[in-house]
Amino acid sequence: MTQGTKSPLKLLATSDADYRTIFDTLSDAILVHDARTGDILQVNRKMCEMFGYTPEEAAKAYEDATGKP
């Protein structure tokens, strides 16, 4: 590897940090769920602000609404 070339792990960490920054700074509420199970995987800050849930409460509200354990 030449000097100045990032390792794959560093590139992945940078990409993940960029994704999280964009995900949490959008002005739209975003809820990411598993298409197969419907489980809530992620919510962004705007979703929490708009609906008054923490990420954990959003997942719990889904479980309560669907009767999932």
C-alpha cells in the first residue's frame, strides 16, 4: 500500500460515518425496517423529534402495534 492510500477498514469507517451524518441531519423522518420481518432497524433524529420516540421506543411501539415479542 502506498503512502496516502487508505486501508479498506478506514474507507469503510469513513463511509459509515458519512452515511450516519447524512442520515441524522436530513429534515425528513426516516425509518428503516427489515423488508422480510418488518422489524425497525434504524430511525433518524428527525423521526424521533417528529414522533417523540427514542430509537428504542420506536422499535417497541412497532412490537406493541404488531404483537411481535
